[in-house]
Amino acid sequence: MAKSYVFLDESGDLGFDLDKKRTSRFFVITFLCCANKKPIEKVVSKCHSELKKQHQMRGGTLHCYREKPITRQRLLTRLAEKDCSIMTVFLDKSRVYTKLQDEKDVLYNYVTNILLDRIITKQLLGPGVGDIHLVASRKETSKFLNENFKEYLRSRAKVKHRIDIVVEIKTPHEEKSLQAVDFVSWAIFRKQEYGDASHYELIKSKIVEENPLFP
């Protein structure tokens, strides 16, 4: 069976003291799905090659919040031309139950699994899903929490959908497509947090689902 790829990244933070400076109101988790990751990687490589030499010293890694508007526009415009789909769920932290606020790892796993479940249920990866390879951007340094995250997603997919999935946690340097989903997640976050949809509009056509977790 064919392999399908799902790349995961998030924007915002899971801090719940909204009076604290730099604490975001929204937290966004984004999935970028594709059957072939090579075209996505080529988009990232091309955008990186267009940077000035002093900016190419980052080890080949693009970080959306660091890049200039022209780089963001180029990457998102090119990505929208590729065969891929985007699914996202956003969390208005003012609506999160107090119990979940105190269990951030549980909340993160729960939100991620909701997206994965919708992708499989809606057959966004096509009918007769083959091997699903989910790659998440490394945010957590704890080996225990990373293993817990991977096992949780694997077990839920097995129990509910009777399919086996591969879950990996990598850095954007190790997996170029994570750089692409970083740009997408940033664009969606900008729209939710600041009402700025200028970059979001570039990839809007690829978004198949965009819902709040707690309406």
C-alpha cells in the first residue's frame, strides 16, 4: 500500500495566564498532508536557496517568524500549487476547562489525536489508507513525554480505526517538510491571534478543515 505523510507543527503557546506578557490567546495545531513529500521539500529548498548568503548559514533551516515577508509569500504561494491538504484546529484558551489547563501534555495529545482522527475518518489521505507516517516537530525534550505522545497516537489509531501508523518526532533540520508546515501554522495563527489574514489567504485553498476545539 502507498505511504501517506502527515507533518505536524503548532503555533502559540499553552500558557494560561492571559495577563502575562507574550502569552498567546490562541494555540494552533496544524497538519500538512501529502502522498509525496518530495515536492514539499523542493519548495523549502528553493526558498532557502533564494536567501542571501548570510542567511543561508542556518544549516538549511527556515523559521517562518524569522523570515522576511517575501520569503513567507514565496513559500506559501508555491506550497499552494502542490498536491497537499491542510487541516487545523485552534484553541481559544479562555474556553479551556481548568482541569485541562493543569495537564498541558494531556491536552496537546488530545488535540493532536482529534486532528488525526478527522483525517482518517474523512479519508483526506484517500480511500483505503495505506501506511500513515506522521512526523511531528520536536518541541519537547523529555524522552518520556515524547514516547508517551507517540504511543498515544499509535494506540488510538489502532483501537478506533484498526490501522497502524508510524509516529516520529524530528527537528525541522532533519525533516524539511516540517519547515513548510511551520509556515502554514504561522499563517493560520496570525489570522486567529491578530486578525491578519494576508498570509493565510495564500494557502486558504488547501485548507480542508479549520475548526475551534471548544466552540
